Amino acid sequence: MRDDDPNLKVSEDKPESSRVSRRDFLKISGISVAVPLVAGPQTVLAAGEEVPVHGPGKVPMEFTINGKSYKANLEPRVTLLDALRDEFELTGAKRVCDRAECGACTVLMENKPVYACSVLAIEAQRKPITTVEALMQNGKLHPVQQAFVDSDASQCGFCTPGFVVACKAFLDKHPQPSPEDVRRGLSGNLCRCGTYHGIQQVIAQMAQKGA
Amino acid sequence: MPDYAWPDAEHRTLIGKRITRVDSPAKVSGQAKYTYDVHRPGMLYGKVLRCPYPHAKVVSVDTSAAEKMPGVKAVHIVQGPGANIHWAGDDIVAVAAVDERAAEDAIGAIKVTYQQLPYLVSDAEPPQGAAQEQGPLSMDDIDDMLDNQVPSQQMVNQIQQYGITAKPTEDILKMLKSDGATDAVLDAIRAATLHPGAGTQTKSNYQKAAAQTLGDPDKGFAEAEVVSEGVYGIPVITHCCLESHGSISEWTDEDHLFTHISTQNVSGIPGQMAEPLKIPATNIHVHQDHIGGGFGSKFSPDRWGIYTAEISKKADGKPVRVMLERDAELKVAGARPSAYARVKVGAKKDGTIVAWQSESWGTGGPGGGGMPPIPYVFTIPNQRKQHTAIRNNIGPARAWRAPNHPQAAVLTMCALDDLAAKLNMDPVEFFGKNLDITKPRQDIYREELAIASDLMGWKQKWHPRGQNESGGTVRGVGVSFHTWGGRGHSSDCDLTIHPDGSVDLKMGSQDLGTGTRTCILMVAADTLGIPMEAIQLQIGDTNYPRSGGSGGSTTIGGVSSSTRRGAVDARDALFAKVAPSLNAQPDQLECVNGTVRVKGDSSKSLSWKEACSKLGAMPLTVRGKNPDKDKPPDLTNSGVGGVQMAEVEVDIETGIVKVKKMVAVQDCGLVVNLKTAESQCHGALIMGISYALFEEKVMDQATGRMLNADMQFYRLAGLNDIPELVVHMMTGKGYDERGVIGLGEPPVISPGAAISNAVANAIGVRVSFLPLTPDRVLAALGQKAGA
């Protein structure tokens, strides 16, 4: 902490909030500050305004995943994927490339598909998250999942949960997709065993049902 | 003697049908647990410091700061001062900490100094005269080979061929074993010829690996009326398993290890971990439910599997997880060797191939590598060939589906396709004419070639090269042939029928996503006449009877045979107990549709449950085995053919190749499950499109590191790259009675060659090397225009 900077002083008594807006983030990243290794509430005065600062130690976070509330103390650098897998043992989303290239970690955030490896957990708070685990209802597979089973669209199965979530989100948005829509809309998920033939059949089968 | 033979088509209720994969619901719902998903109580997270240099000696390692960092529970030097490092990314220090962040921070605090050494990461054509004869091997050479993960069989071949410089003591042999030498390697060393005079010469990067002659090549070329010459090649690619390599190990007491590991070889892991960890193999418990891809790269516990166990011990036996990061997975966890060749091939005017000559080279990393089986499929009567292995610092090679065959297919089928073009012959006619030198499978190839031609519409689509160049895009078609062995690996299973009618089957095998679980259940259920759901199958654990590693397309042969023998014996033992209640002899009984009944008399029948109640209090357990000479016949077989065709469209402005259609016609004896067999072929075609168009492990000559160790620049085919795929499995008479043969390797062999040939047909000129990237296509077009 540079205590010779008059614009920068830590206020220790602010209530905890782990919401960092983009504007706040820009302000923080514009100043030079070394935050001590303690968890808990802090704000810094930057550009004449008080901005909450989180971490680098663990901070309490709260999530809504598959309709349930989850709490954990996590460092702000923890990704949503690692929080899901290592903290909450929701291991359906897989860690493969860990940098938004393969789609194996696809989950829904506010109903939109995202790469969970590239969303910080801290940013996913208060946004409803849906993982592959929630698609099955009362022991019954979701129609997209059933279509994956029928079309033999998984082999080793490691890309499958991500693909299932991506397909569901895609079909929700495009109930009657053209082959071109499918190519573009599902090109963000990669498979190594080569199950794309089955996945094409899944989409064809679902589109027919939607008709 | 009970009849173990496969039932004929009329008596099969499940075998040969299209059956939905039993583990699909678990996979599509995210419930299937992979090694990476295992979360043990108190689990620590491991991270690894890797060497940034392709060839170096470790000078010093300072872990003092890392050891004091918060959350760090153990620090383990994997390769300390003095160690020679042969590729960038090799493991130096491992850290276990309470979470990944703490482990990562600790890695950043470790200081290592290296002495950098000269390196080679190129696999370009060796300079003239550079190749050296391999001399006798010293124990240091053999230890280096172990360090470099040279496959056991390759080591045995070299030891047998070149001999050794000094007789090793039993202590040295023991040390080699703890470094990973297999018993076959140790036996080869014990039996090797001794050349005590031969000192260790300075090793060249280029080693003469093979020189063979067949027939009279000079006479052959003299008789040839048309000769075609060209250069062809296929680069190093990676396995890129989506679930990276790794394990979670914990010590349940001082000398008992429990490990979850991502492996193709559940039963084979303890034997490979015992020596390095200095505990008996019986004290090592291995478990795996599902594996996220292996493709030939996951047979061993690997250096990281050993140190994961070691670091767990340092951390008071707590579970430690080390799964490779994606970049490490691509850099160090295995690669397919490259192969290139200058090929000259000659034929008579009528198309009869008479002579072959090749100078080939390639690299499998520090271990070099052998010559692919060229000329492939077609045994050309007169041959001269020599191969140079390049030993370099790109990282170790591993078996990649059908080791050496995709390379052989590219080198051979592309050279022969160019010869057909020079003869102005349609390749289907040209290859068809030469099928008599594909013995013993010429009839199968002939049948498959005709079916493939029909399914592709070859006659309508084929045109002579270069007669298709109007407009911006051009189309072409290509064909390739392949072969593979198969047979069944050794496999044991225990099948138990309980007095309440429930049935379980235990086997230490694994399902790589090929449908192994489903096929085991189909065979057992078909034999016992009960539904698949009535049988509880447990695999993936060393507490179950051992079953072989899943490699070389041997799994389905092994597991289906042991299951069949076990199920037949269990059924017959049940018949013996039930017969008195039905007033019949045991051999008059059959089990069909959930009943046990007298053949031809449905009035004398018991439900399965009633029948099983005759067992008394104790369940009935039998052991099924493969192979089992006492229980003939052999239920598996070896040797398949296979023909594939590709149709491509090439944009001659941009050089972009799109595959439009692929056809695979494949035999594999008796198909157990038609649905998963077809999926296996679809998947192989897609993997083939991927390596034909996109995949290459690109090495940076300036730093010796892999440039594209991520999934953006190590490109896999996506949904957008997938054309119309047509798969035709050869079944029925002539195929079913051969027995069960594996399918993991054969269909992935031909796509590279078929697609390259289709591109040559489209653009009128050969693109020498895979992958067929736009720059290479444009360069080939430019050369043609300039010629």
C-alpha cells in the first residue's frame, strides 16, 4: 500500500460487498495498489470515489446454481468452472482447454451458454447458473439428452455434457435450424472421438420434433 | 464339452443387433465420473514446474521459498541437479497444496537453473550421409531409452539386433526395472549378445533404422514401363485426449496405495507402479469408472503417476490430484511419430505394379522410431527401402491408434495414386487390377472396393486429374486401403448367478468409449437368455479379474470371449441344478426369453428366477477366460481389410479444402454391436479428417518448444468440418463365422491418404505433406503453374 498517495486510502469499516462493476474495475486497474493478504471488506478511494476491492485473499461468495443457493469463500481469481467442480462437486462441466476454446465446460448463465472456464466465479454471483446436472427432471432425461442417447452421440463422453448444454441452448433459440445454423451455432464445442455425426442426428431429430 | 461357439444368426437375440450404449444416460447427464471428477476427502492439488528448454542439464533447484508458502503441503523434486532433460515441458518439481492457486503460486517461487544443451526439433530430410549405424547398447543407452519412453517392443528389437556393451549385474537390472523396464526388455538384455570392446560412440541425431530388399528391384525398374517419383509425408500429431493424463493417489496405510487414474490399462497399472514405489503390486488398488479418451497414450502410470503417489506419501498419505494442464498434455503426453519418404514406383503399361523404392525418415522424439510398413497392403514383388530415424527433442512418442499404419497408408497410397495418374488410369481400376498382391485378403478388398465405389458414386465423380479446373472451386475423389490384425487380449471375468436370480459380472477391463460395457452385457445376456438390464456389470477396478490393456483393437475380442465362456459355463452349471425339477437331462435344456426350459417342449419351463432358486443357498460363480485352449473354439480372429473413399472440394483462390463426403467399408468379423461399430467408424473418419486437414505438432526451431500447445492453434475438426459420412460394415456369411475382431484401429488408417488423393484429383497436383493446409495447397498449385 502506498500510504503517501493522498487519493488512496483504505477504509476498513465498509460493509462487505463483492460486487465489482466494470466501471469500478477500470478505476482500480488504473491505480497502483497492493492490497494486503486479508479476506474481508475493503474499499479504496480512487479518482475521488470509493471503490470496493476484493482479494487477493478469499472472499465470501454466493451463487444460485440449478435453483439452489451455494456459498463458498473463494479467491477472486477462481473461475466459475473450478468453483463448480472443486467446491460444489458439480463435475458435469469438464475442464479441458481451460481457455474458451473447446466448450467442454459449457453451462448456462442467465439462460445463455457460457464457457465456465472463462467466467470468474465472483462475476457469476447473483446470476442464475444452470449446469448439465439440472437438465434431467425427476429421473427423466431431457429430450436433447434422450436424443444424444438414441443417436449414439457420445463415445468417451468427456465433451458430451458441454455439447448437451450447448445443443439445448441452441435449440431453445433456433427450434427450426438450417444445417448452416447448426454448423455456425455449434462450432464452439470440440470432440476428439468424432461424435459429430451423432450430434448432427440429434439436431435433425429435435428439429423434426419441434416442427 | 459345452459349445462355446458363437450362436448362428437365427439363435442370436442381441449379438449383431443395433443396441443403445448402456452408459449413455450417465454420460449425457453429467453423472458419469471420470478420474478428473474424483473428489476425495481432504484432497490436495498438485502442480508441476516444467523445464522450458528442449535439452538441458538441471544445475540447481531451490524450493525453500515454496516450501514455506501458505497452503503448501509437500514439495517433491522429480528431476534434480544432474538430470538430463530431453524435451521442453519435462517434469522438474511437483507441489501439492490445499488448492490449485496455492500450488501454482508455490511453483512460481521455485528457482531452477539449467545448463542449456544443443537440441534438434526438426524432422526435415536428413542431410546426405548423416545417418549412423546403431552400435551395441550400453546400460546408459538403455536407461536413456527408458527416460525417453521408447516402447518396450522397440527396445527389445534394438537390444536383440545390436547387442550390448557390458553384462549388467542383477542390481543394475533391478534399477532398470524400477526405471520402468518391462520384463521383456530385461529378458532381452539377459539374452543379448555381448560386444565388450565397443565403447559408446557419440550419438548422431540420425540413425539408420532399416534397409531391406525384396526380389530384384533393379530388374523390376528395368522392366517397368512407367515410373512415378514423389515425396510424401505426415507430420507429428498429438493425441489431445480431452481428459488429460493424470491420477489421484492416496496411501490408505504405510504401504497400501489407492489410485484413481485415467488409463487404458486398469489391470496393468499395479505391476508398473510396484517397483518404482517399492511396494508389492498386490498393495496397489486402481479404480477408474470412465476415461475421457486415450487413443493409445494411456497404458502406463507415467512419470507423473509415480510422483503423484510419492508426493502423497510426503503429504502424510493424503489424496493428491495431478491432472496435466492442457499445454502439458499436448507437449509431453504423447505424440504420433512423423513419416516422410522419397518414393519411386514402377508399373507395366497395363497397370501391374512391379517395383518400389523408398528412402524414408521420421521422428518419434528422443527414441527415434522405426520404418512404417511400406509399401502398405500391396506386396510389390521387387522392393528396395531404407529408413532413417531422427532422434530429436520434440518429446516422446506413444502409440497412436494403429501405430505406423496411417503413415504407411499415406506414403504408399499417395505414391500409387500418382502412378495411376501417370498411367492415365482410374485409381479404382488401377488398384483393382493389383489386388492379387494384397494376399490373403484380395477377395475381401475386391468386394469392399465395389461397395465403396457404389456408395461414393465413384464412376460419376471421378475424372482424370486436371480436367476439372473451371471456376473457383474444384472437386475430386480419392481412395485408400488398409489392414490391421486384432485378435483378443487375455481377459478373465467372474460371472455370478445368485439364488434370487440376479446376475453380476466382474472384469478388470475398461470402456474407452468404444462400447465395451454394452458389448460385454450383450454377450452375457444373449447367452443366458435374460435382458441386459438384469445383469450388473462392474469393470475398471483391480479387485476384479484381470483383463488386458485396451490397445491394438484387442479388447472386444478378449472381453467378448471371456464373457461368452463364463456365461456358457454358468448357464450349464445352472442347467445341472435345474434339470431334475424339469425331469430332464441338463443338455436338453435351453434358456430363452427369461426362462429355462426343455428344448422343444415349452410346457416344461421355469422362469429365470424360479430356475435360479434351485441353486440353494450359495450363489454360483464361474471364471471365464481368454484365451482358453481347453474351451475351444477360438472365438476371435485376426486380420481385416477396409476401403475408404473421400470426395473433396478445393477453393483454388484460397487453398481451403472441404471434405464433402466420405465412405468407409469395413470388415471386422462378427460384429457384436452394429450401432457402436458404426459410431466407431464415423468417429475414425472424423478423426481422419482432423489429421488430414488440420493437425500438426508445430515446433519452434528458435526455442525448441511446441508453438501450438493449446486447442486454438492445435486445431481439431469441428462440427463445421463434417461432411456426409457413409459407413458400411461387412457382415453375414464369410464374415460372421470368422469370430470377433477389433475395430479401434482399422477405420482411422485410410482417411489421410484418401483425402490427399482426392485433393490431387481435384487440383491436378500432389500436395506432398499432410495436413493439407491452405498454404500448402496454394504452394502446390503455384508450383504446378510454374512448371
